[in-house]
Amino acid sequence: MNESLPRPDAAATTAADLGDFVSASPSSYHAVATAAKRMEEAGFSRLDETVPWALTPGTGHYVIRDGALIAWMNPTVTEATPRFRVFGSHTDSPAFKLKPGGEYTVEGTRQVGVEIYGGPLLNSWLDRELAFAGRLSLADGSIVLARTGPIARIPQLAIHLDRQVNEGLALDKQRHTAPVIGLADLAEADIIELLAASAGVDAETVVGHDVYTIPTQEPALFGAAEEFFASPRLDNLLSVHAGVTALTQLDADRLDGIPLLAAFDHEEIGSNSRSGACGPFLADVTERIVASLLPQSTRSDYLASMASSVCVSSDAGHAAHPNYPERHDPHVRPRLGGGPLLKLNAQQRYATDAVGTAVWSQACAAAGVEYQDFVSNNAMPCGSTIGPLTATRLGMTTVDVGPALYSMHSAREMVAVSDVVALGAAAKAFLQGS
């Protein structure tokens, strides 16, 4: 066993810590709050975007914009052309978002309207106890986080009423996805009152909400040797957790560049928001860092900094599925437990090129971990990530990587525990720069 990697018992501890992180992060807003708490415990301090910054060498900071977070460490000595080492990820996951309009009654049951957020594997959300979590905006302009207990379920139709269901389940996205939350004749509190109570505020003060369904089953180890880990939201809180853990464990005296974690929101719906990777968040923060560390710097100096920087975009990918082997490239067969993925795509759905490949190869070698290539079957177009968006917006060399999963976008995904450890080790080696 490579001595730089945790022993099996330590690997289980890493998985347990990931489970704690995921459980504390039912929405993107909770995820950044959880990350911020860990940053504070490691000595990082929060900065306010609305005021000027005066950064001090050797300190760590973070900024929150809605459901996104950027955190970094200032080097003890600033280079003439600062180089950023960006570890990118995203905080959101597919789910159902609570619609406005309150509750309605059908066949004696209380239901709420929901919209589909991102691309969830719809059938995986059926017949599960669900909670609601997100943020509430109040009449005084403040924001509070809310999280209910298990109050909802999307019940599937019994097989006796749909004899052909096992030949192919077809769900109407409007009619068949509405959660049931109670019996009409037992109504004591509506959904907004339940959310407000969970946040400790008066429901009458709630003027808006960004609230999502979440599965309530806890993360768990499983497998003959407990080599697997199952959890909701592994896409992409696994990468966020790896970045937060790595950044807070760096040796500040041995930094090669400026290590920075960018955890964006809204990746699952295209990233087009002020807190998404298409927005100005990363450019805004990096430009302010350069301007504060080098007060005499110019716009040209900032552009030189971006051209000298590199980004590792970490997002969940696919392991070759044993029950559907034909869905993958016939010759490139990434597997669970084989190490983090290096993602490649000729159409630039992933940003990886030969230069970026070398960056990831060096990080994995420094961490003592193996990585494996991922490329799609030509008949199965792949998704995309924040990688191409970051490369396009900022012009920095970018490489797409990530953990290999089964059941991506299911209400409950799975990963090999060893891959959780390996991704964290590679993330730390990359951010450290050695």
C-alpha cells in the first residue's frame, strides 16, 4: 500500500466524514454554510463582496454568493504574476423544487407542486420519504436556512393498476411527481409554516423561497468488505468535500501559487446565474485578489495571471456499468475503485487537452494515486461540466476530472470508498502544487 494514502480504517473515517458533510448539506445554501463552518474552524475568515479588501500574505479567506463559495489561501510571498491553482466543483444536485402557490387537495390528500430541477433519475425518487430544504427570504430582507423532517413522498401506482409497468415506466412530469404531504382533514400546518418553524421564524414573515426535496435515508457504507459508499448528492458534494478538506489541510509555507476552491451553484441547470460558472463570480474574486496583493497591478497584470493559472474541474463521472456494458466505450472501461477519472471529449464537452492531462497526471503522481481515462461511447453523447465554462470565461488551462459513480443523478448514488480517498489526495496534491 502506498504510505501516502490512508489505511483502510482511515478510509472508512474519510467516508464517514463525507457522509457527515453531505447530511449537513441538503441544499446548495446549506452546502456553502457547511463548507464555511469548516473553513472558519481551519482559520479562514469570510470577506464581504460589498466592501474593499485588504489581503494579508499567509492568510485564508472565503466569499459566499448565494449557493456558491470561493475560498483561497494567500501565499506568504506574492509572485510578480500570481498563479492560481483552482479546484472547481458545484454545490447543487438534481431534485424537485417547490413551486409557489401553496398546497392543494386531491382525493383527500394534501399535495404540493414541484418543478424538476436538473436531470434527476425520476423513478429513483418514488416511494422514498422526502424532506424539504433550502432558503427562505423574509420581509426584512434577511435570509434563513430551512429544513423539515420527512414529511413527503411521491407514491408510485400499484402494479395491480398498471400491469405493464415492468415493461417500461413512463412518468408524466407534471401529474406523477407531485409529493403527498398529509391528509386533508388532518391539516394543522401548511408547507410554508413547516419550513418557517424549522428555521425558527414566523411564517407570515416569509416572502420567498428556494426550497428542494431531499431524500432522508442517511449515507452508508455497504458491500462485502464495506468497500462501497451510498449517499444522495454525491454529484457533486463529493468533489466539494474533497476541495474543502484539501484546502484546509495545506502547508501554507510550501504553496506553489494561490490555491483556490470554487464551488459554484446551478451547474445542473446550465450554470447561467450570478453564482454559476457562467457568471462573473470567479473572475470577480480572482481580479480582486490580484489587485489587493499587488496594489500597483494593472488589468494587463491580471490577464497575465489568468494565462498563468490552471483549473481542475472536478465533477462526478461514470464507471462502466456491469449490467449495461454496451452503454460505454468498448475499449475505455473505467471502474469503481480504479481511481479518479480524467475526462476527455473531442467536442470539448470536457475541457481536458494534452496540457491539462499533464497537470492531472502530475497531481496524481504526487499523491501516489492511479487515475483512469473516461471517454463516452460515440453513440452516447456525454454531459458537460463547469470546466469548459471556466476555460472559456477566464482563459486558463483547465482539465476535467472526477470520481466514478454508479447511478449518477439517482436519489441515491454510489462510489467506491477508495475513490473518495484518492480524489481527496489528488486534490490536495494539486492545490499544494508539489
